[in-house]
Amino acid sequence: MLGVFRQRFQRRLNGWLDRRIPLSRSVELGHRSIFIVPTSTGLVFSVLLLLLLVTAINYQNSLIYGVCFWLFSMAMGGMYFTFRNLKGLTLSAREAVPCFVGEAVDIPVRLDSGPRRSHFALWMAYPNDEDENPAKVVSVTSETEIEVTLAYRTHTRGRLRPGRLKLETRFPLGLYRAWSYVDLEVGSLIYPAPEWTPYVFSTGKESDGELEGATLDATGDQDFRGLRPYQPGDSMKQIAWKQMARGKGLVSKDFDSDQGASCWLDWNNLAGDTEQRLQRMCGWILQAHEEGLMYGVRMPGLEAAPEHNEVHLRRCLQHLALFGDETGESNS
Amino acid sequence: MTQLPRTALLWLLAALVLALLPHATHLPWGFVLLALLVLGWRWLMHQGRLPYPGKVAKTIAVVLGCLGIAVVFKNQFSLESAVAFFVTASLLKLLEMKARRDGYVIVFLSYFLLAAGFLFEQGVLQGLYGVAVIWVITAALVSLQLLDTGKNSSAIASRYATVMLLAALPLMLVFYLFFPRLSPLWSMTLQSNKAYTGLSGEMSPGDIASLSRSDELAFRVTFDDGQQPARKDLYWRGVILDRYDGRTWRFSKHDRSVSWFPSAHSPHPNNQETRYYEIIQEPTAEHWLFTMKHGTALERGVGLSSTGLVLSKRPVHQRKRYRGVVDPYNPVLGSLSSWQRGHNLALPDNVNPRARAWAQEQHQASTDSMDFIHRLLNHFNQQQYFYTLSPPELGSDDIDAFLFDSRRGFCAHYAGALVFMARSVGIPARVVAGYQGGEWHSEEKYLTVRQFDAHAWTEIWIDGKGWARVDPTAAVAPERIELGLEAALQDEASFLQDNPLSAHRFRGIDWINSLRLKMDSLNYLWHRWVLSYDKDRQKSVLGNWFNSASYKDMLSWLAGGIVALFLAMGVLLLIRQPRHRASPLLKRWHKLQQAAAPLNMPSSPGDTSRVWLMRLAERLPELRPSLTALANRMDESLYIEAEQNAERDAQLLKQIHVLTRLVRKQARRQAATH
């Protein structure tokens, strides 16, 4: 019963937050987006003030009255300083490097101090279990911009929606806690977690499990052919580490291989439910890319002709990430 | 658990040490030792040379600390022992301080210890010291937040402490003035067991002489009319000593028929000679207050005893401000009750037989009581009697020995002898202890009375006239009354004997004296306006300024203060700080972007100028060469050229300006065709 109530409350709260601080690429913190309450330390401080007041009254001591009122006034003014420590700060999200489900994505967030104000001891984290998304404490001095990289552990594929970033400060007195939940549009993709399964190739027409025609370099026998200078894109396995260790520079081993052979990766050759298929397809694509095959992908919503390059890889992975996401299609 | 920032530790140590320092004067030396030990230990821990104390060590420390307090203070629960408890607690906390939470505890304890220090000392210097320490403690509080700022932490912490404390001053003043001063909520049993220098409820020969060695302040007086009273009128009655046991005169505590204000006798309102004054009295831990002539109770908590003593309901443990009146009418006129008469005639048997016999002789020769007293005074005046601070030791029957053998004595000797002789012949008499004289400050128009002004004189009952003041010292050493103790003791070096450095000894040196007087005036103003701002003073000040001093008005002032603060904070937050002025280059660049607006080409935050210009070039192919040139030029200017070059900057600006016009034209044309 209580759980239901809490859920409903949470929903209403989220709706209210969405209206108040809508999703955006960049947010300047202001009255609508900053909340402030006293901390437990603040409550202890008020007990101290009360103690001082009683001492002052009972001992009729003007100086203790003075101390008490001074600290009280300072605590009241502290509210302004804590609030101001967030106000005027502009947060904007930058494109994060896509990653696979289960990995922690590094979300770069830019903090712009705004004019003539420094912001100290800002505590930032994506809300989750604390161990998962570690918090960062940063300060931005006036008229500067810094970039903070926040780790966020991903759980679902698709567009990266880390939820509301919590930005909190207790500066300067620690008696108040001012915070904001900022919904930043991070604009990045989470690919399905790859599952490594053996290929089932299919040709363009029917699936016979054979690789189709190799390029000139590929003669079929996967023997060592010689060394050649390293080229960007060569895999780890290809690099001749021994040569490098001898100081001969970065060279790659050239194999006779399937490199350049073209194949089709077909959705229909995959078993399992949609998500499993997506994961396995992801595994295939990565594997094919790694091995240097010319691979085509055929699956609902995508028929990509065999190719081997980064753009192709990204395109295919993006399709996997956004598979079934109606809003995502228009963007690809 | 949030770690304690490293810079915070230094601030915390400084804050605690400074808050503890004033307590060193009234705590046993063992605590100073403990503090040094703990601070040293903590410092080594900070440097990593000693480990943090384990659970066992902490427990032992707590137990030892409590035992130590119990032993040192012999289980007495006094203000000192309470402070000692807090001091020990804060030191032990310092030792185990590791997390930020512990830092807060230290900060709050420091604030409290600083305030507790004001229970003992409240001078101007202590006040200024307090301001400095509050600043340090506040900086320590701020530095607790600064986890990531490294070297700059101290600068930031001190800056914020300064700004916040200054910003708090207006509201603090409002609260200080308007917060209703309440009477103590409960009687504080927790009082300092410090012995005050001052009059006590008993007087053996020599007691008052010892006071004359002290230049401590007894009280300050201001008269409502600002007139300096004649010196010979400045008899400040303190306590009546009317019980004699053959050696010591005592204050009889069983006289408890006190009429408290407002039921006490009230002064005649329209008498020309009625003078009001205000006394700020230093703590004495006694009930009696000081009055000129016969006083009366003028405010709550003050009463008039049947013997004519003005008393405070509570012992004066804190500095007390009260009003008094010089009333020409003697309130205890009329007749003496038989009990009172008996009490003021009582003498122990068989002491001082020679004095008795001689007094009897004199009494028989005199016409009435007044004549008898005059005979005695004449005797003191004309025979070889000496006024001295260092009279010889007297054995038993000390009045006999003083009157007929040594003939040297201080005021207490003369007063005691006179009362003894009056009583022995049936005239009710009593010793009055108080102060005589004082130093008049003509600029601020107030009088300071110090311990060396302590004096004893007598009051003799004259039937039909009441108690009359008789000062035998005036007969022996008139200069004591006219000029003060120092003048009376010119020939002997006993004035302020134990105080070789007292500024009062150097009254002859002009600049020292004027400095002393300045300092005293400052202290006086401090006492009058800050320290003695209590319930009555608040009422009169607020009444004068705002014509009203009801609780309701005070509370509305307080509420007004808080509302004003919130308004000020709101306004400050609402005013948008102007964006920093864009550089000329940036302005031109924005113009260029605006010119391209019809092409619907938003720039996203990550774009460099090159990326945007190249996108623009795709839309406006005919401008490609110029746009590419500009992109190259911008890159050079932004990323390569380190030093300023006005000529080159001007060129670049011109380049953008020309291009802006072209782009605008082209963009409009394109927008029109689509």
C-alpha cells in the first residue's frame, strides 16, 4: 500500500520536475531549478545557537548574546551564499563516446561559471546506487569553463538516457544543501552487449554459409606472408609486437586471410528473442569488422550492402542500438 | 564518510587553540599541558608520523579525562569544571578527528568555548579577540567544504568568512538591539568559584588594608545631571557590619526583613536635592549593592533591608547595572526597634577593658551622644594618632592596644574602635564598609571607584535623627577623604604595594596617565553601551529612540530584520550579472552568424569556427574561397598566434566584416529563391 503511494508520489514528482527543468542540451541554473534545505549539520548548529542563547539569558551576558546573534545572522545569510553557489552555473552535455550495455560510459559535462561568480565544492553524480556512478567534486572559478567526465553505468541499449544529473553543494557553511536535478540531453548511443556466437553466413541470395569471393590479397590460405608498415585500423593481433620490442617500429604482420571477403549477416540466421538476436548480431558485426571482412547486414529496417569501414560499422551498430525505437529512426 | 580536507585541519587546529587560549587563565595548568600534548600528537598524526588512536586508546583517554576533571575539581560542580569538561571533550575529539563530521563537531565546540570564555572576561580587548577568533572558526567551517581546491582553499575560506561575517552585521545589530532581554530562565547554580577581590561580609583589622593593594575596578557611576559631586559626599555604602565577636566585625545575615521593589520606600519625586545615578558594578558574588547615602530600591530584583541596606535578590555574579538615588530624606528615620537597638549595642563581655573604662569616662563628661562622639573624634584628631596601611600586629584586646599603645591604624581600626566605645556607653552604633571617593572623568562625566577606594566608617544612632554617618578617619587623616588614599599615604610606599606595574602608580607621568584615562573611558563606553545593555537599558534606549519598547514592537523589529534580509538576498539573486563583454572578434563573429540566419544553419556547442564556415561554404559555393581563407585566418588567430598584434587583429575584423555583407546578400537571395 505504502509502496503504491510512494510510486504515485514519485511519478508526480517526476512530472513536476519535467515541467520545471525540462530536458535540454544546456541548462543555466536559476530560481526554478535550484532547491535548498538545511542539512542535519544545520540543525545541530541551531541547537548550538539555542544553547548560546540560553547561556546568554541565564548569565545575562551581552557578549554571548552578541556571538549568538552574529552566528544566527551569518547562518541566515549563508542561505544566500549557498544558493548563489549554484546560480548562474551553466551545464551542457557533450557527445559521449558510444559504448555497449553494461559498460560505464564517460559523459562529458561542461560547466560554465557565468560572469563574475565562482562556484565551489560542487558535488555531481548521476543518481543510482552510489558505487555504480561515482560522484565528483569540482570547483569552477569565475569566467571559466571546465569539463567534467561523469561515469554512468549503462543497463539498456538505445539512446543514452542517464536520467537527471544531481548537482549538489553545501558550500560555504555546510548548513544548507542546495541542489538541482538537471536533465541533460547527452546524445549518445548504447549498443547491445555483444554476444559471441559462431557465424552463420548467408550470401546475397540464399544462405549457404559460404564466404563470397575474396579480394586480390586473400588467397584463402591463412599463412603468414610478411611484414608491412602499420596502418591505422590494423588489429591488435596483427601487430608484430616482437619487432616493436626490438625497436623496429610499429609493423603489422600480413596474413593471407579472409580479409576482404564479403559476406552477409542475416537476422534470420539468429536464434533467440529480439534482444538476444540483437546481442548476437552485435557480436557478429564486431567480429566481422575485427577480421576485416566485407560484411553486409540484413535485418528488419536495415539492409546494408557489404562494406568494411568505420562509418559502416557505426551505422550498423546504431541500427542495433535503436532497434524498435520509433523516435530514433528518423535521426539515423 | 567524507574525508577531512587537509587545509581544513590547520584551520581547525588554529580555531580550537584560539578558542581555548582565554581559558588558560582560569583552568588548572594540567589542562594547558593536556592541550599541548594533544595538539602535538595531532600534528604528528597530520604529518603521518603517528597513527590514529585505536579504540582502546580512545577509551583510556576518555576515562582518564573524566577522572582528571573529577580529581582536579574535587567533585565540585562549578563553572570552571563545566568549562574544563568541554575543553577536555574538544581536545579528545580533536585527537580522533578524521572525517568531515568530526570537523563540524570541533567547529561547534570552538564557537561554544569562545562564548564560554566571555563568562570570565568581557573587556574591550577580549571582545576584539573574540571577533578575530570567530573569523578563524568560521574560516575553518568554510574550509571543511573545500575538498578539491587544493592550495587556494585557505584564501577562499578566509575570503568567504570575511564576506559572510560582514554581511551578517546588520541583522546582528537589529537582533542585538531588539531581541527582548529576558530575566534568567532559571537560577544558575553553576557559577564561577573564583574569589573576587572586594569587600567581604566580615572585617578584621587589616582586611580593608589588603584591598588597598588592588587597583581593580569596583564599579562605575554616572549621575543623571552629570554634575561632579563633592568628594566628601562620595561615601558608597556597601555592607553593614554590626556583629562583633571581640576581634571581627560581621554582616548579620539573619536580617531578612527586606522590602523588595516596588513595595520599598520610594524617593520623594519633587525634591530639588534628589539625584539619580546609575552604577555598573563588577561581580562580587555578594548580595549587597552600593548606594550613596541611604539608598532605596528602584527596580525589580532590588530591595531595601530594614537595616537600610540595598540588596540584590541574586548574588551579583555578573556585571550588574542598576539605578540609585540620593534621597535627602532618611528612610529609616523614626525609632529603632528594641531588637535593633539591642543588636546594635551588643558587645562580647570582658574584651578591651581599658577602652570601656576610658569611654565611660568621656561619656560622663559629655552632654549628649553627639557631644560624646565629638569628644572621641577630637581625641583622634589632637592626640598622636597615625593613619597607615601597615599597622603593627595587635594581640588580644586589640582595640585597647590600638587606642592606647600603637596608635597606628587604618580606617577599619578607627571605625571599629569608635563603634566599640559608642556601644559600650549605650549608644547604638555600627560599622559600615564600602568605598569612599573615586576618580572623576570629566569628559565622559563618570566616576570610577576602585578597590583601593575601599573604606570603613561608622553610623551612630541619634534619637530623633536616625543613623548619622561619622567617619573617624576624617578626623585622623582628612586628606584621605579630600584627596584620596594615595595622598593620605604619601609618606609610606604602601599604596598599591603588590602592583608595581599598575598604571595608577604612574599618575604623575602625564602621558601614561592620559593613556590610562583614555583606556578607562573606552572600557567605560564598552561597559555602558555593550555589556550592560540589559532589560532596563533596552527599555530606556528603545523608548528614547522609537517611543516604544513593548515586546510586540521588538518582535516586529526582529521579523522586519529577517524579512529585510530575505528581500535583500532575493534582489541580489534576481539581478542578473551582466555577461562579460564580448570581444570585438566575438561580436563580429556573431554578426556573421546572424547574417547566415536565413540559411537556417544553427551552430551546435561543439562546432569550431572552421566546421561552421565549411558548412556555410557548402551552402554558398560561390563564397567558398573567401570562407576557406577566413577559416584559415581564424584558426591562426585563435590557436597559433600567441602574442597580440593590433594590425593583424584589425585585418581579421575587416575580413569578417566584408564577408558578413556578402553572406547576408547571398543568404537573402537564396532564401528568396526557395
